[in-house]
Amino acid sequence: MTYMGRFYGSRRPNCFFESLGLLKKDYKSLNIKVNIIGGSDRDNESLEILAEQHGGVKELLRILPPVSHHETFTHLANSDVLLLIDAPPVIVKVYFCQ
């Protein structure tokens, strides 16, 4: 399973890590590796902390630094699952005064 990109703002993997933790709890022999490609060293440390706090799944993560555009295709082609984690929608109300 591979996620390409960075987490920022409200785009966070917390719910994914919690879901993965539930799977790990129900299926003791869970054979999943989650590749997260594209963060900085500081991002990596934060991701490992989040993975432990929200599901205890740090050992399932493989965090890699950013790769070239060409290399992304190789990583994606070698994955069984491509993961997209998006930010929750933001509702904006606009009022017009006359």
C-alpha cells in the first residue's frame, strides 16, 4: 500500500492509522506494509508518533524521502493498493450585503 505526498493542514492520517490499528487487532497475522513517500525527516518523526498514538501501527509503516517524478511511477506500479488521504471538506458560507 502506498501513499505519495505530504500531510499538512487538515490533511492528516489519524483516521487511517486508527482503522489500520483495528484491523491489526482483529487480524493478528496482518501482513500489510504502508509506504509513505515524500515527507521530510521532521515529518517522518511526526508520522511515527501519530501512528503509535492513533492505532499502534508504527511497525507497519515504511517512510521514505521524496523521490523523483520518474521514480514515483515505479513505486506506484509496485504497489497493490494506492492510498489517497485527503483533507475533510471545508464549508465556507458567504454572505452578501447590499
